[in-house]
Amino acid sequence: MSHWNYRVVRETFADDNGVGYIFGIAEVHYNENDEPVAYAKTKALGETEEELVEDWNMMADAFNNPTLTEDDFAAPTDAEMKEYGVSE
């Protein structure tokens, strides 16, 4: 069964000044082997202020785990692509 959590993700970018990094909080999805396979940048949301605080606290917990990079994400299987609703 797949699951998700919030994690800090480091992305690489290149511009006229060279290569750099940007860090952000992302919703990370995992496969059945607990390998990260996909992520989406996100922001704290809630239908109430209490839900917003809960979501923000879940995001803050991301700092208790190692930072992920693009290289940490496993290529999704065909079954996972179907589960995520992605077609080629």
C-alpha cells in the first residue's frame, strides 16, 4: 500500500551564475517498498484554522527526516503510474 508524508526536497537548477539548489516542503508519495516515487510542492491548507495548524505541524515534521533530492526518487512501475492516474 502506498502512502505519503511531507518532506524537505532539494531541487537543482542552473542559471547564468551556474548550478544552485532550492529547498522546499513537498508532499512525497511512496511505493509499496517505502521508496519515494513522486512529489508535489505544496502549501499548508485547512478548512478551519485548526486544520491549518495541523497541516502546518505535519509539514514542520519534515525537518525530522533526511532531505530528499531528485536522485532519491525511484522510477514508478506501470502499476503505480496507473494508480497515480498518469498515462504515457
